[in-house]
Amino acid sequence: MAEAFIVAALRTAGGRKGGRLSGWHPVDLCAQVIDALLARTDADPAAIDDVIVGCVSQAGEQSTNVARNAVLASNLPESVPGTSVDRQCGSSQQAIHFAAQAVMSGAMDIVIAAGVESMTRVPMFTPHVLPAKAGLGTYMSPRMQARYPAIEFSQFAGAEMIAERFALTRDDLDRYALASHRRAAAATTSGAFSAEILPVAMRLAEGSGEGLHERDEGIRFDASLEGIGAVKLLREGGRVTAATASQICDGAAGVMIVSARGLKSLGARPLARIAHMSVHGDDPVVMLQAPIPATARALQRAGLHIGAIDLYEVNEAFASVPLAWLQALGADASRLNVHGGAIALGHPLGATGAKLMTTLVHALHRHDKRYGLQTMCEGGGMANVTIVERC
């Protein structure tokens, strides 16, 4: 069977809302990643067969095919096409799957899969809030409403449902959040992110900043359990707070995926082989639990067991998500998000899939491990799973 290889993987450091990346147009930020992937691999720009970009809020500056626009803002020639993907938070992980499928089919040899999201410039929920305010309707069709009467799909409610279902206490969630910040801080100070972060010029929303943005802006190096415990609950009687949820974030990330023929033409050494990829749907009301059955199904299809996976990247949309995943799968907590996760590093929605893959691939090399697994919850109750093997 034909194989797909990752030969380069890069991400910007996360930028806080209104922070060091807030002055970047998302198209130009994505183009920076594309150009850096070309430079890292010394690839002929004209040899790129396609660019697939994940983005959730495809409105305003991220509308009208953000992938093609990023191509036109990059060093790629006009002959290189681009298409945009929306699988909610898993958008750029799905872009990776589409790119891998393209090269494994033999239809293409070199594809860039990327993701971008400026949550400062195109706020979350913009694509359905603005049309609704303009009287242009809602995504909830009459047939959907008949199937789910009086239901409002909410990630916040889903996070609480999972915490309750898996008997996770407020203290459990707070302690997990603290661990995320501490792991991210340790990774930063030790240089664990140095190979994966693409330094870009700092650009503030109100004008140009000075210097480079090369450190994740959301990490709280002085985080404490007391400080996290003082944050107000999102709902009365609940368990989830803003401190145990992912941070709003601006960012972009990308990977270059090639076939064996593409690998030979580049003369590059692969970072990883894509060993498995799948996607699974689950309860859209609980919404965030899908990574659990998706992972179980992926491992069965791949002929692997959870103990064979050396490192896991499970997106920290809320602390309850990875904690429930660990509990349900009997996974080793010491292998989970070893360099921190979205609670500390931020969750730039459509960019997070490529961002997590970038971190996972580089972590496998840094820790000399073989298999890595990535999964994340997605709006609508879905989850992608990708298993990679270090080369």
C-alpha cells in the first residue's frame, strides 16, 4: 500500500486575543507558514500539487477560500491551487487526512496541509451569529430541530456533561489545568519547542510591534492551584471555569506531506509516516466525548493497543475532555500532552489540528519514541484520529 510521509512541520507560537499576532491578517499569517515549509524542505514551489487549509470561522478576513488566498499571498506560483476545510476544531487535522489520502492515492506527490485562525480578528461564532442578526437564518434546519427539539448545541454544556459522567470534580479539572501550564512552561524553558516554532514579526492590533513573536503567549509561568481555584465557574453549580478551558488564540500551522515519489524528488528525510487516519461521529449534544469511541475504533483498525502508543496529543478544549479520555481508554497519563496543551498554549480553532501534529511529530523525535496519536473533539460531535510513526 502507498504511504504518506511528513517531511516538515511548523507552527507559529500562539498569540493571545488582542496580543502579539493580532495585527496579522490571517491570510498573510498562513502564507508565512507556507513559505517556511518551502524553505525548510528546499522544495520547488511549482512542485506543490495542492494546499489544503483548515479554518473554522470562514467569514470576513477568513472568507472566500482562505487556502487559495494564502497561496496568492505566499511565494507559491499561481498554478498551485488551494482549498479550505471546515470540520470545526478538527479542520486542519482533516486537512492532513485529505493531503495524506491524496498522496496515498497516487493522484498527488507533494501537498501542504495547514490551518489558520485569527480569533482576534474573526471572533468565534461569527459565521452564524452575523447572518442570524441580519435575518439570514440559522444552521439549525427544521429537520434538525425536529430530531433535537429544544436543544442548543453547546460545547460548554458538553464539557459539564462529560465532567459529571466521568465523576470529575472541580479540583480534578483545576489540577489538570495547572499541570498543563507547568508542562508548557517546562517545554518552553528547555527549548522543546525550538524546532517547531516559526518566529514571525510581532504585530499588534493597534500597530506594528517590535521584535519577533517566538514564545507561546498564553502560558502562565506563575500558575498556581490557588489562582486557578479562584476563577469563577462558568455556570452556577458547575465544575468548569475559564481556567480549565482552552484559551482564545491566534495562530497558524502547517505540515508538508509527500508520497514516496515526492520524498525521492525532494531528497528529504521524513519526520514521520502516517500510520492511520480516521474520523468518527458521536452524540452531538454531549459533543466533546467523540475522541473516546473514535480512538477505540482507530486502534482496532490499526491493529494496535493503547499501550503501544508512546505519546498522545488530545486537544484540551476543556480539561474534562482529556481526563475523560484517559479514564475511558485506560491510557497512561504520563504520555498525554507532555509539552502542555491548549489550556496553556491556546486553541486557534482551525489551526489546532496542524499545530498538535507539529508538536507531536517533534516530540516523538525529542523523546526518541515510535508511535504518536492525535485526536480532538469537534463541533457536531465528531473526532479525527491520526496515528504517526517516527521515521
